[in-house]
Amino acid sequence: MHFASDNSGPVHPKVMAALTAANDGYAMPYGADDLMNALRRQMRELFEAPEAAIYLVATGTAANSLALATLSQPFETVFCSPVAHIHEDECNAPEFYTGGAKLTLVGDSEKMLPGALRAAIEAEESRGVHGPQRGPVSITNVTERGTVYTAAEIGALAAVAKEYGLPVHLDGARFANALVATGASPAEMTWKAGVDALSFGGTKNGLMGVEAVILFDPAKAWEFELRRKRGAHLFSKHRFLSAQMLAYLEDGLWLEMARAANAANARLVRGLRQLPGVSFAHEPQANMSFAGWSRAGHRRLHEAGAQYYLWAGHLEGNDPDEMLTARMVCDWSANDEDIDRFVALVRG
């Protein structure tokens, strides 16, 4: 019963096989390998973006931070939601890699709204040289609360950004989960909606450790390459990144795994909704959910070895009926037996 994070799940066997195959013989380093050349062709076709510049790094923090550094200046600010990963979970890495650009939080929920974004943008560049200048808009999809932006919602936010000449970055650590949840195509959720740069996640969805950065306008490509090297994220044995990502895309494996993760979460949500007293903090739309139930239920789960994050409240306490909120994330390998056992333990 492992629902702490999709980072904690196993690597897909097809990806492991691809890594083993890539280990045979020699290959040119630093992204000049044949696998990377094949990946570029496949990604450009997948995104309907023949001019896109495509790069690989090993972590989502590196993907987000290097992409935002390429899109911004040190004296600018990045607009994002209050619970964006770049704000809550990256130890100021975006500020570090941009050389000092700050983050401006938009609205008071996990999803930005066009009106709130416009107000936040208008509030900047109001103090001349004394204040931060307007910089990129960064959207997280799937959000850090398990909800999803549709392509139309991304387009509405991008339209506001474009009114002010601002670039748009999409943090797609769970891009595949968002895509299968909405039915959009990769192009519809990105450049067709106004996205300039995408952090295309793989690690949370069955890869060992690789993320892609896609720049839909190649004008910034050389700057990204320099920033990646200077930031110590250019791998010498790059073929082992390329092999993972190429296997990920082959025969739609990335979408297959995302559908499995989303379906597992949907089963978990259905089971929990049938129990009296269980409530959800956000409407689950992909592979993550936040739900509350009694301390007694949480204690039963912990005693049985269930792995998940207690999001609000403490396991220790005298009231067994007090409601405590959990965060649960399903990965591609989650199975029905574990899900049903988890629900049964909540029921008691």
C-alpha cells in the first residue's frame, strides 16, 4: 500500500530493458548519441513542432529552474500559484538559477485564474527601477493539489501573459497524467495554447530519472545549452537519459502508464467516497487526491504499513474521531488489491 508519491514507484521494465540495451558498446557523449537524435525527431513529431529545441536533464527542479532562467532576467519576477512546485518544493532553485528573479504568487488557490493573473501582472512594474519587472508566467499541470488545467484554461492564462509580452512556462512533471485526464493532444496543451517552454516529466511516471525541456521557439536554445552546462546538468553519458525517454514514448508507453496511475487513483477515490465521514479537500482529477478521515482509520493504516503523507493533523492525539487529511498519489504500478485493502482499513 504505497501511495506516498509517484516518485516512490518502480521503473517500468521496458525502460530497464532500454537502459540495458543502451549500455552495449560506445556512444557519443553530451547528447550527441544516436538515441537522442531519434528522440528529437520523435518529440518534434509528437508535439507537431518541427523547430522545437529539446534537451534532457535528470531532475524536475533542474528542468523548471533552467527553463525559467532562460525565459527571465535576474531583475524580473515569475508569476505562479501559491502552491506551485517552484514555490513550495524547490528550495529557491528557480531564484538561484535565474540569478535572483523573485516569485510573485497569484491568487489563493492551486489554479491561477486569468483575472487574478492580470491583477498580479498589473501590480508589478509600478515602482520603476525600485521594483521587480514583469517576467514569465509558470503554470503547473497537474497542479500540486491533484487538479488539472484544460488546454482552454492554459490558453486563457497564456492570452493574458501575451498581452504583456510575457513568456509562458508549463511545469509538466505530471504532464502525461494531465493529458490523459483532459483528452488534449500534446500540441493543444502546449504551444497551441501559448506555452513557450515545457518541463516534460518522466520520473514520476515510470522512468528512472529524466525530464525533458522543450523550447518551442528555438531562438533561446543556445542560451539554454549554456545554462545547462554552467549549472552542472549536462550529462556526459547522456545516452542513458536518451534511452529512458525514447522508451517512454515508444508505442505510447508514457500514456499507458499515466492512464494506469489515473485509473488507480479513481478506484481509490470511489472506494473512499463510499465511506461515511470521508471528505475531499480538492476534486481529484488525475493521480493525486487529498482526503480526510478519522484518526482511528489513520492509525489502522499505519499499523498495517501503509505509506502516504499525513497532510494535516497529527497521528498522536486522544480523540480517535478527529479528522486528519491525507495526501495520496498513485503511480503506474498501483494494484487493485492494495487499493481495496487501503479502503477497507479506513472503513475499519
